[in-house]
Amino acid sequence: MCLAIPMEVLKIDGQSAEVQVGGTRQTVRLDLISEFPEVGDFVIVHAGFALTRLDREEAIATLKLFEEGLNIELV
Amino acid sequence: MNLFDNFKDPELCKVLLDRIHSELDGELRFMEVCGTHTVSIFRSGVRSLLSDKVVHLSGPGCPVCVTHDSEVAAFLELAGKNAIITTFGDLMRVPGPDKKSLKSAQAEGARVKIVYSPFDALKIAQDNPGDKVVFLGVGFETTAPAIAATVKVAREQGISNFSVLCFHKLVPPALDALVGDPDLKVQAFLLPGHVSAIIGVEPYRFLAEKHGLPAVVAGFEPVDILQALHLFVTMRGEGRAEVVNAYRRVVSDAGNPKAVSVMNEVFEPADALWRGIGLIPGSGLTVREEYAAFDAMRVFGMELKDVPEIKGCRCGDVLKGKLSPEKCPLFGKACTPAAPVGPCMVSTEGSCAAYYKYRV
């Protein structure tokens, strides 16, 4: 039930945003998100609400840790 | 390749798996407490690639499954009243007393509507001003803020025919109750990524500090899960037990303070009943006095009633990790996804349903 999907922000309109993933578009509420997203950001969507922004920098940092720790090339 | 696709990379999975198996000393019994982890571990194939020494236990991580019999009875009682019931689809087939469900109540004429978001339920209330509209509030900390935000909007907009039946549950108090059980043989916890996106890392510290158990907040891709298992192995090797946030692209250590504040404005902690575990102090949420007009229990003058448990169903033991689903005498015989006896077979994220669908 805690399934939440990363979706790309297309448009922001007050407390709502239009988001999409894989051709599916929907409107989500922004009442709960601490850091307001910008168009082009990915947000984690659960039950019609954006919970948080997906952080590209942190994703890269995690993958860099793998590269160093496991001695492989990723990003 | 998309940046985030790296977290599904088969080569990276293979490297992590080799590390886990070559560095592991003894047996690793880990428990996840999130239905999305349950499904991901099976569907990705991770489970089939783990050696016998890495034992996966599926805990009370499916909100539908942990919803108590008396709460299911309350849903059905409400369906018998003159109201429009709105619910997440997961609850429709959950069996209650006398094998009744919301689906069977709907077939008998109850007005039950499935919604994707509590906000959709609020729209139904706006569109039907002459009817009382109730949303069935189940779910953990991931879901409760969305419902709290909807109640706040209902109050701001003066939508007085909307209420919530609030049976939300909280993960950390349930973990505390579980680890206090001497029969539970769990050595590490895979912590739920999206619950943690709301509450952060701090509420889990007691696992390491009080119980010496390592715990990792993890995402849902195969690399995320294998990374967490590798962290357990590493910590054991170094003689450490810590709570680690390994899902940093989504979870900040402090969680989402705005969502927590919305949740705490509308709801307050209360004792709650969990299927299989029983009453856990402070493990649920109830509607605050200030929002009493939006509390379906008060609006309809309802109380939770004692009801008999489902006969023969071992979901309670499955939820505590004491019984593997396929060891239940009903599994795959009297209880299947098409004709489920207990909730763990009903919900697609239930342990029994996942074992049935993906068993190898």
C-alpha cells in the first residue's frame, strides 16, 4: 500500500501539479511536499499526493559510493 | 541509461550478491516490514538468487493485512448505514465476520466506491451534498498525511458531509512490540522506504541502541535491497549495529516535517489493534478533538466491537514472521488469491499472495 511512484512534473498550478510517467498523466496535490518542486523535477507520488522530490544529486552520490566500494563503473 | 535505472542494473546486482555470499559469516535472518518490499524481493528475482543462509522474513508491513477483524467489522457496519463509502481498492475483498466483505456488501446494494486518492473521495462529497461520504482510512505513515491533508481541505472549504474512519497504524511502535517477543528470531530489519520518507530515520534508532539490531532504510529496486543486505553483512563483520539511511535519493534523515506536521495537526497517537499481534500502545492514530466533525466513529456513533477471528486462518503468525505462508494448512488449498480466507492472501502486497504468485 505504501507503493509510491516517481513522476515527472509538467505543470504547477497552486497546490496542484500535473505529473506524468510512461504516458500516464495525472493531477497530484502538493500540500505535503516540504520542498516545492519545479517543472522537470521528479516527485514521489502516493495516493494522489506528492510526498517528496527525487534527489538526482543523492542518487549520483550513492552510485559513486558503489563505484568506489565495489570497484565498478556506473555513472 | 536513465540515472535511476542504475538501481536495477543486473551487473551491479551480481557484484553485490557475490559480496553478500562471500562475506557472510553464518546465517542472516532479515525481516522487511513493507508490502512493497515483499513484492519487490519476489518479483525482481532477488529472493531466488539468495543462498539458504540469507533468510527473508516478511513482517507486518501490509496495512490491509494488519487491519484487525474488529476494524473490518466496522467497515461492514458502516456499509450498512445510509452513506457513501469510499475506499482504496485493496480493502474490497478483505473478509470480515460471516465471510462478508465490502465487495459482497456492494453487491447487496451498499454504496461503496473505490478511489485512488482520498482527495477523490472529497470530490465525491462535494458532488453529493445530500449524502454523508466516508473515507476508510487505513495505511501507515506514508498514507496518513494524505488523508490528514484532505480533512484539512474539507474543513477549510466547509465540506461538512465528509468524514474519515481512522484506522491508521504506525510502524515504529509495532517494531518495538515485535522485537520484544523472545520467540522472534530476526537479526536485521529492512526498513520501509516510503514510511521513512515521512518520519525520517530517528524513530528507528531504538532498534540499534536498545536491541543491538542493525536496520537499513532501503528503496525498492533490486540494487537497493541487495545494498541493504550487504550493509547488514558489513556491519556484522565489523561488530557494529546501526540504523543506516541507504535510500537518500528519496529519504532525508529528518523525513518530511511538513507532512508530519499536517498528520499531527489532524490526528493524534492512540492504542491500536493489529491482526496477529493484538493491542500495541500508541501504535495507531485517531482524529483529534478539533476535527471531531470529520471522524466517522463520532459522526455515526460507532464503537469497535469484539468479533471472532477467521477460523483456521494463520495470518497472525505469518505477520509476525513465525510461520512461512506455505506452511499454513490452508495455503494454496482452501486459501488462494481467487478465494482468499485471510487478508494476507487478499492484498497483492500480502505475504501469502506474494508467495503464491512467485513461489519457485
